Amino acid sequence: MNTELQALERNGTWSLAKLPKGKRAIGCKWLYKTKYHPDGSIERHKARLVIQGYKQKKGIDYEETFAPVAKMTTVRSVLAVAAIKGWHLYQMDVTNAFLHGELDEEIYMKLPQGYKGDGEPILCASHNPIAATFPPHTVYCLHKSLYGLKQAPRQWFSKLTSSLLAFGFHQSKADYSLFTQHTTRGYIAVLVYVDDMLITGDNPAYHSAEGSLA
């Protein structure tokens, strides 16, 4: 839980603020998961802080939620072209993808129970009086998306699209999840499915350079 909070704070996900008059704060909760090694031994324990998006109200906390994902026809076409031409295929999973999306709406979230702030260890408020010393109505003012937000997938795709276009990629009109770039270094295609990307092209060294840049 401490690692998750510190990562969110380093990412600039929020800032502490006083809840403005007439605004409401949405609650949050923790999700826990245990990851295992192939032999069944425990790899690590994972905690994720998520906002209670089901309490959001359209027109207040969000506007649009739709985010395009790759069509299966496009996936098959890219795989077929890569197989015919003998291109290398790479799959990349973006860590904490939704946390990179920047919000357009003004959203406030309640502090998790026991939160002290500034990367300090999180402790149960009932056993730690310091954890309950924030001024009344102190909340998070969200600057970036958080898991659970209805618009999180859309904001992530918007952020990724603007970044790829800035790097000189072209977005397909037939499938908005397909991005291509053709330069003197070679041809590269990037197909996006939520937080997974399929990458291929005619110059493996070019792909490696682009991956390092990302």
C-alpha cells in the first residue's frame, strides 16, 4: 500500500486540497492481489488504490468514456502481413497505463483511511492519531486518471495518441487504434488494444530504438 501511494504521488496523480463549496468527493478503496511464480511460490503482494467510479455522475464527473480498441480484423491483417514479410513481432504491456491519462474534469476524491501524506507509511487512523490531523474537508484533487474512473481508458488513449502523433506516427482512418510510421530508417506499425501494444515492421533495430524512447 505504501509503495502504491508513493508511486501515485511521484506520478503527480493528485494534490491535497480543501473540498470547494458545492463540490463532492468520491470515495476510494483498496484492491489486493497475490502474484505467484510458476512453481506456485509467492512472487509479491500487490495493492492498488481505485476510485469508486460507480458513484460518478455524467456531466459532473465525466463526459465521454468511449475509447477505441483494435478491431480483430486489423489484428489478423497485421499478423498476416508480418508473417508474409517475415517481420519480427513484439508485444508490449504498458505498466499502470491508465495513470498516464490527464483529466479534463474537476474531480475530488476522499483520502484513504489512515493516510498521512507525502509518501509517509499508511497506518490505521484508530491506532495513529497523526493520521487524523488533516484539516476538515481535506481531499485529493485529481490531476491524472486513476483506476476505476469511467473516463480512464479514454484519457489514456488520448494521451498515447497525442504522444505517437508527436513522434511522427500517422493514425489510420480505417482503425483509429493503428499507428504507422515510414521513414528512411524503416517502416513500423503499432496496434493498440487498451494497455497492450503490438509492434512490428521491417527494421528490428528501429523497433528497439522506438521502444527505448518510449
